[in-house]
Amino acid sequence: MATPTWVAEKATGYLRDSGYKAGTLFGIVPKNNITSNFNPDGSWLSWKAPYIPNGFDFTFTRNSVANRINSAGLLEEMAVDVPRIQYPTCPSVLLEPARTNLSLWSEAFDHTSWLKNGVSVNSNNVTAPDGLTSADMVVMTAIDETHRLYKSIAITTEDYTVSCFFKPNGVYKKARLFTTGPSTLLSFDLGSGDITIDAGTPIDYGIIDYPDGWKKCWYSYTSSVTSTIAYIYLISETNIGDGVNGGWIWGYQLEKSTYPTSYMKTEAATVTRAIDAATVSNLITNGILSATEGTVQDKRDAISYVSRYTSDGDKEDFVDGVSQGVPAPGAVPASFSLTVPSLTNQVPMYPTPLTNDEINQLN
């Protein structure tokens, strides 16, 4: 649903498709009571518009670099404390919790830490999802045998997510990911998008499309061991290669999570991406919300979350326009933090309580 035109007229603070710099997400403070003065001949004399310096700017922190998908659809590394505006669809602020890629040499599949059965690796063979020539070709032998790469990774008995980027090449379009303890094996058809659970009970799984034919295949599972063997396959339907050609792989990641997060490149050590944090303060002092009432919308992951505060001291929450229950006591917030994890693309605030109909229009 398109944003109603009245939002810009009623909102006193608005974050959407925001500009940014290190440490800051720029919000805007819409003001409509602009006055101007002109000379008798029509020339401009002066003008006056209420302005609140930094009135709706979010302070942003992340104590590490992190990847985003830029407007060209490529993975791009953003510097410490620089917000990530995620594309390629509706630009949104990407906010993630801290995560660690436990798999070393995540792009260097020719490294000796990656053991090989029935395959060889041609390193830096094709353009990867980050636009660099860093993806490797996995070449199958011309024998009907097991074709795979694998390594041991230390973990704990918690939930993990496995992910890897694959790019098919002719008949080499069947990708498989396998972890031990318990045995969890999924097959991904890179042509049709079909996913088959061959072993285990994954929590969730999927394929994420990237430009230039790349697919990010992933699944999450619950570990029962303190060390897993992680296997990667990219094979033909006949399980026989020609010793020359193969498909491409890039960016293997094993992280403690129930879903895949943005890619973290590793070499000789694990890499941790720090948590994203974005907060706007002084909402009442700056006149974004009144001291006794107001409305806050946080549209994230394509869902509209609205909190309405009334002068009788009550707060009522709505999700996609539907009330979540009887209003309960709740004070107007002096500050507001964006939710982690999320893709947030709309945060307007109003100094008065919106009507139920207006809240429904914000979906």
C-alpha cells in the first residue's frame, strides 16, 4: 500500500529511505507552517520556517564492518558505524544482531583446510556476488564417486544456520549442504528452485536469489555435538563430471542462529559482525511527540507496528491496522530504538493520536 499523502502533513518526525553518514541515520522533520515575506515588487524579502536541528536524526552504532546489498544488487562492505540501506527492492535500514562466521577460509575453497573427495578447485574463476573475481569453480572427476568438499568446525549444542552461495554451470546445478551431529542433508536444485530434505529435521531452509545467477542456499538446525563435519556438493545429475568443468561456489558461512544473516568473510580466523543499534532521543523535548499523547509507527519486514498514546495515559498497539487488545497504561516515550533484527523502511511519528482509520491506512 502506498504511503498516504497526509503522512507528510501530520507527521512531525519521519524516517524513510534515509540519508546517512557514519554514526547517523538522517530523519526529517516535516513542517508546513512556513511563512514568507515579499517586497511590493514581488521580490523575496525573508522567510521563516520552524526548524529543529537534528530533531529526528537517529544515532547509529555498529562496532564492525558489515555487508549490505547495494542498489546494483551486489554485496558491499560498509565501514564501522555506517548504516546499511539494503536493496535491491524497497530501500530499507538493515539491522542485525551480532553474529560470527565460524567457518575459516570462507571463500578460499582451494585452501588445505577444505578437504576434497573427487573434486578439484579452480580458484578465483568467476565474478562473485560482491563483484570481485573471487568465486571458485568446483571441478568433478569423470568417475561415478563421491564429489565434495568438507571440513571440521567446532560448535556447541545450539541452533545453527549453514549457508553457501552457488552458481550453476550447465549440467552442474545440483547443490547439497550437509552437517553431522545430527546428520542434516538438503539438496537444492539451482534450476527449478526445488529443495529436498534428504536427512535430518531442519528448523527452516530456503534459497535467496542474487544477480548473475547466484543462489544463496541455507538451512538451520539444532546441533547435538561439539564438532561438526560440514560438507559442500555441487554436482551433475549423473554424478559424473569431465574433469574440466564445474559449477561455482563462494562464501560458506556457519553461524549460531535460526536464520541466515549477512555474509561475513573469513580467512585464518573467525569473524564477528557487531550488533546494529539506532536510537532517536529527545522526542518530547524536540516536539516530535507531545508529553501526553502521540502515535508511533515502525514499519519493518513489510509489517506495520503502531503504538497510539492518549492523554488519559493509555497505550494501544496495532499490527497491520488490527488492535492487539484493550488499551493499557503506557507513557509517551522520550526516545525510540529501531528493532533488531529487521528491515525497517518507514518510521513516522505524530504528536496526536491517529484515528483507527488512519492507522489502517498506514499498512
